[in-house]
Amino acid sequence: MNPISAIRAASVTIAPPPLAETGLAASGAGFGEYLKASLQSVEDMGKQAKQSAERFLSGEGEELHQVALSAQKAELSFELFLQVRNKVVQAYQEVMRTQI
């Protein structure tokens, strides 16, 4: 029987990295590039969650709590991205209703 392993500290970040870290600020990239980088980050978290679950199911030594953390991070990042998208659409609609 395997001994119980110690619980390691989890570092959870769900917000996309700042522009300075992605290199988009230095290149003068606009909102579209930042949005694309954020979407890629959300997709990567989803892929990591899927791979973590597959490793757990195949018995490759993945811990259940790691699978749950990966899935929760992916879900939260998607929800955050969805809310940001909704706010952007709402702001666009408000600008379009503004009369000059």
C-alpha cells in the first residue's frame, strides 16, 4: 500500500497575464491581439484539464485533487472570459446607441 503523500500548495491564477508579460505591450499590439492571447490562455487551461483527467483515468499517477483543480481553473477562466466578452458587447451596443 502506498503512503499518503503530503498536500502541496496550489497556486491558482485565472486572470490572463498582464500585457507586459505576454510581450504584447512592447510590440504595440492592440485589443484584438490581447483578446486572442487571452482566448489562447483559456483554451490551454481547458486542454490541461482534459489531459489531467485522461492521465488520472489511465492510471498514470495523477492525483484526484489535481484533476479537480485543473477542471476548476479551466471552468473559472472560461467564465471570466465569457463575462469580459459580455461586457465588451454591452459597451459596443451602448456606443452604437449614442447619438451624435
